[in-house]
Amino acid sequence: MSGSAKAGKSKLIKGATGDWEVVIGMEVHAQVSSEAKLFSGASTEFGGEPNNHVSLVDAAMPGMLPVINEECVRQAVRTGLGLKAQINKKSVFDRKNYFYPDLPQGYQISQYLQPVVGEGIVIVDMLDGERIEIGIERLHLEQDAGKSMHDQHPTMSFVDLNRSGVALMEIVSKPDLRSSDEAKAYLTKLRTILRYLGTCDGNMEQGSMRADVNVSVRRPGDEFGTRCEIKNVNSIRFAGQAIEYEARRQIAILEDGGSIDQETRLFDPKNGETRSMRSKEEAHDYRYFPDPDLLPLEFDDVLIEELAASLPELPDDKRQRFIDEFGLKPYDASVLVAEKRSSDFFEVVANGRDGKVAANWVINELFGRLNKEGLDIDSSPVSADQLGGIIDLISKGDISGKIAKDVFEIVWTEGGDPAEIVEAKGLKQVTDTGAIEAIIDDIIANNPDQVEKVKVKPGLMGWFVGQVMKASQGKANPKAVNDILKDKLGL
């Protein structure tokens, strides 16, 4: 176990007989972004007709030999580098033997004792500002199985081998996670890193990233308890729900005097509960041995250095740069780098402008509206240049922050250039002090009682500001209004 995870009081679960700590480890299967499979040239495209993307190798026809796809190896190494992990220059492919209807070979080609990537680390930012380090145990390459379909026929099951042989990276974490929130944040961060690297698209709903979640409970400070593995969880939200349910199920059994059976379970999202799939008595002896058809995988420092040099700026580095370069709060920087497209959008908006103002508009106004409408950054009706244009109008004093929100609304619904909209609709801020003075003189003349009151209680000046803004339809420059009012009211 890595010593990096700290069990805070808030992470403990209250049971009937005292506090419990949940211990979580993850095995994430991430489909490698590659046009061809791990050992064949068949397409990896999602959504094809059943058995349309299957080569003779994937179907395990006699005499067919696997040939390693170099791109998949490069992607695994790039991922290892992105996880700050040890890259093993020599690794071995093994046969993992088990029978399953959608596994045509009768074994899976995987890596066991000598994986391509060793120990690494993922830094996870929690909502409360805490940063936790989650250890990575290993990353190995393996081929995916096909898919059994039980709902196509009343008495028969069908098998689709399109997925058979697709390259997977299995990323195994250490048991460093201590709450469902940490587990969700870890999965989110891992997916962000993979997407930045371009090594996996992270589309959990399409099955290209799925998690096996290991859950156990213990009294704080005790040895690890017996764990149960929840297989093939395909959403971050479901992972959180599965952990919450499973931890409470185990606590209830232990507090009742029972013991936990080590078993594999499935999560049922409809009922929000886990259920038993198979117990350890049925666990397989996979009889691993090195695959005789594949030589050990060996590469040199030159390849590692070449791949390291080609890595993009990763989320942690970008977050720190946003803090240093734009003066952002750590939380805001974390929000902006969570998706690469969001961070790219922000950089266009912030270019040559006040970074904090840009972040405020991107996070609060734009992201807030996108979330409300169920849209992502790619389908935003307001472009980065348009949003930057609105910020420019505020900084030049052409419009107030309040009018800017109206302009944002117009751009969102109708499009157009913010400066032209302000001009055409007469939204420009009144900075002509003569015009503002005339309005103020009028209000002072018509409200002698308020003038007397404000001299005793200067806080009432806000009433006058409100009247001026109302009379000018919100167009008067607020700073000019305040300055002139103070002068005229003798404050």
C-alpha cells in the first residue's frame, strides 16, 4: 500500500458499532486509440454491424499468428509517461487461459509478471481543495474479448466478435482511495489524462473505458479487510453509487457478526445495488504462461525519449501555468483544465486580457449556461472570440457588467459581433459626465427628503445610484455616477 492516502475523519463511515474506513482500488480498462487491433489489422471502429470488423486472427482460425501493432505499444508508453510511471524496456505477453463463448482462442493474450509500464502516480484534486496522490501499480496491454448478446433471440445467445482483439490498457491503482468521492475524482482525472494524451477517448457509455472496482472495509488503522470486486462499471456516477452501497453492505454483515466472502459482484444501476456474480470458490486458475507466438517486447531509451518529447502539456502542468500566468485560484484552474477543449477555449478568451475576468466569464456565465442547456463546449453558440469581445467592451468602459450579460444573451440566441450589437441596440455606456450630471441634478431636485437623509446616513447613497441607473436604463457608467453623486451630495 502506498503511504500517500490520508484517512481524514470526514471520510469515515458511521456504523452502528463505530466508525469504518472504506478501502478502494481500481482496475481501469481503457481502449487504446488506434485504428487497428492489438494483433491484427481489423478495424476498431465503434458501432459496425456485428462481426464486420473481424480478421482471421480475431476469430482464432487455425494457424493464424498474432503480429503486434506498434502504435498500440507507443500509446501504452505515452500513457505510462503521462502517469509519471516507470517504463519497462522489456515486457512479455502471456496467455491467460479461460473459456468464455466470446473468447474464440480459449485464452486471452495479456501481460502478467512483466508489464510494459510499472509504478506511477495520479494527483487528484478534490472539491474542498485537498490534493491526494493515488499510486499506480502497473499498466499492461491485453486484448479485449467479444460480446455475448442474450436479447436477440428467445432461445439462443449470439456472439459479436467486433471487439475481439481490440487493444486495452489495464491501469491498476494501489488501494489508496478512501471514499466514493475520491474514487469518482480519480476516474475523472484518469480519463482527463488519457484524453489529453489522445491514448483513449474515455467514452464510458461506448465501453471504451470501464472500471473494475475493489472495495473492502476495516476499522481505522486495522489491516485490510476482505475485498469484493465490482466488475465492468461503465460510468463515474455508477462507480460512486456502487462503492457507497457495497461499503454499507459489508459493514452491515460485519456488524452482524458475519464475515465477507471474497467474490465478484455486478452493479445494478436500476436498483442502485451490487449483487453476487461468482464467489472465490469458482475463481479461475488462469494458468498463465508466456505466449509462444510472441517474442518479448523490447525497446530502447531512444523510443521513450522520442515519445516523451511528443507529449502535450498535461493537466497538472497546465493547471499550475494557469495559476502562475493568469493569477487564477487553484479551484478555477482545475475546472478549466478538466477538459482539454475547455482549457483551449479559455486560453483564446484570456489571450491579452485579464485572466481572472476571463475565467469568471468562462466558468460562471458560459459553463453555467452550457450545463443548463445540456451542451458541451464544442456546441457552444458563443465562440471564444465573441466572449473575448464582450470582455473587451467591459474593459474599455463601453458597457457595464450588467449590460454585458444582456449582450451575452443576445450573442447566445442570435449570434453576431458584440461590438456591433452594442452599437446597433444603443447599449453603449453613458460616460458623458454632462449627461450623467443632468440626470443626477434632476433626481436631487425631486427628492429633497432623501438628500437630507443621506447626509446623516451616507449608506443611503445606493438609493441614488439605483435611481440614476434606472433613469439611464442601466447605461450610465457606475464609477462616474458614484464620483458625481459624492461630489453633489457632499459625501
